[in-house]
Amino acid sequence: MASIYGTDPFYTYTYQDSSFNRADSCMKEYEIDKSSLMFYLKQNHPKFTQIVSMANYIGKFSDLQFRGTLFLPKEESIDEKDLQNFDINTSRKFIEYHLMSGFFPQSILMTSPYQQLQNYIRGQYITAGIYILQKTGKETLVLNNSSYVEKFDITTKNAFVHIIDKPLDVVSYL
């Protein structure tokens, strides 16, 4: 049966239900597992947690089925003024540029002197090269010739986290 909207009484009847169209009906409260990436971020990185919240990725990072590797900038390197200018799209691009699909611990990342790492943004890569720090003589990775990994392999049930000294520059035309 085909009809034009408004001509068939069956399809145009509306129910008086106060639970529809409430402003808070879209808000979800996620139960965050203590072994998840989101729990780690909430406990240790409030600025990045704010970005995750703006991107609506709390559920994604709380899901134990998620598998990812995050290059997480240090808290003091994220500028408060930049956070005020973030919207949902900017937040998602920022996170996705620092995130790779799958588990990549230090042992895998250090297997090649130069590599291109595929992040979540299709067609964008993070270049990584092995670098020896002059202060300590320790090997680390330099990402995009601008940021280096300070701490490797913080492990949660659904992600590997590597702490970097500053955020990677996200290409503006994304």
C-alpha cells in the first residue's frame, strides 16, 4: 500500500508520550570498565578526556572490543586555548590523527628505522623514525619529525598507549 504522507490516518497518528523528544534522551551514561582505555584517560589525562568527550568517543574507548594504539600527548602540552576552539569535528580529527587501529607495542614499533604508520584518518600517515636521545642515549621514536615518544607501552585491556612530548600537527585541510 502506498500513500502520501498525511492522507493515511494510520501513518499520521501521533501518540502523546512525554518520553519522546526530550533533550536528555540522547545522552548516554556509559559504564566504564576499570581495565579500559577510557578509565585510564579519566584517571590520568583530564584534558585529553575532555577532547574524547567532545568527540563522543567515550563509548568507543570504553568498549573492550576496541583495539587501538594511541599516541597520547602529555597533559601540559595540550593548550587550554586550543581546547576552547575544539568542536566535535576538530576533536575527532585530533584523536583519529593520534590513533592507530590494532595493538602496536614498542617491540613492533622499533623494528624498522623508518616507517609510515597508518592512523584512523584514511590517506594520512604518521612518519616514525628511530632516534637516539642525546641526554640519555636511549632509543625512541620521533613522529612526524616533531614529537618523540617519552614513554612506551602503557597497557589497558583494549589499547596500547604511548606518551609523546607534544601533540602531532594535524593537517588543516582534513
